[in-house]
Amino acid sequence: MLALCLLSAGCAEYGDGDSIARDQAAAEAKALAEKLGGQDRVRDAEYIAATQILEPTTVGTSKPHREPLAWSGGTFADEQATIDVRFTVTVAESQGNFGNLGHSAGQAIRCYRYRLRLYRHASSEEIDCPSVATPPVPTAKPYPAMPDDAVDRLTAALRTATPDTLAATVRAAFPEKHVTVDTATHQNALVAVLAVPAERQCLLLVRKPDGAITAPGYDREWLEPGETGCNTGLYISPPR
């Protein structure tokens, strides 16, 4: 049997569980860096930690557990969000099979620091793990968004508005400062658009001359930075 092993590619060795766990923790950290890249919303680091890091993914046969340890900054303009994450991977003992002698049980704890910017790849580096038994739990503070009843409120405003009162009626129905309003009269139709620009949320409704209120479709790509944006042009002069 020894001679056979020497003549072949080599005998299988009993694997070290700790080493396997370290490799899987590194793979988990790399996968997270890819997931965090390309942030396209203005967010503080705690929001990102709460919504994009707390839920672990699975790498190989390990049981990865990741925990945000610390966070600061945010993806505001040229600023960056910095988040420290601890990965704990536990590997169960494997008895192996033909050609594989298996491996021992093992565990690895590795920590990484991530730096995130708007529309950029995330950078990461391994850091020394701090002695934090129970890290703080990040919370996701809600960001301003389109009101849940926006469709009903805008529909009601359009029903009562006239060409002369359209802008004032819609603005009165939406006093929220984070909601922008754009209105126009086009071919005897009343056009009203609401937007929450930071979230790329847009609501377009049109009251036709016969009184019917519709929600014309449009390409969501027109809401992206550098494109048309959320305004009455989506209906009156849509991109070609």
C-alpha cells in the first residue's frame, strides 16, 4: 500500500479543521466585500451594517456567523462608511471516504474592515479581532420615503384640481419637505409627479381630459443619476 501511494499522486492526508475554517472565513469575508460593493444610496454605516451584514451567507460546508463590531461614517458624497466585521466559522469533524481521510473539527475567528463609497468597489483588509464578547447590534434608522398613501392622496388632488390650481393643490396634499412636486398641463391633461430623489422613488399620475386618472409607465433607468430624473418630462417628453 505504501508503494502504491508513492507511485500515485500521493496519499490523502487527514485535514486540519482549524485551517479549513480559516480558509472558509476568508472566503466568507471576500464574498461579503463583493456584496457590499457598488453602494447606490446615501446611507450611514450603521444602516448598512444592520441591513446588509447581519444576515450571514453560507460558504462551503461551514456554519459561518458574522457580526458587525463597529461602524462609522456613511456613503455621503465623497465620504466613506467604515465597518468592522467578525467572522466565526465552525467546522465539524469529517470521517472522510475513499481517497479522502477527512478532517478534524475546527474553528476560526477572523476580523475584517470594510470601506464603502458610493458607486465604488468595497475595499477590505484583515484586522486584529478585538476582545468583544457581545458586540452592539446596529439598527436601521428609516430614511425619508414616499408616503404609503401617496397614490390615494395624489389621486384625490387630481380629481379636484384645475389647470390653474394644479400645482398648489398637489403641493398642499404633500407638505412633506422630502417629497418634491412637479406639475404641468399637457394637451388638456393634468400631469403630476412626486419624487423622493435620494431614494429614486417616483410617482406619475395623469388626469386625462375625460377625467380618467392613469399611471403611465416609464423606464426606471430614467431615474438614475445623469438621466431624465423624476419629473413631468417622463410623460410630456420621454427619452427616445
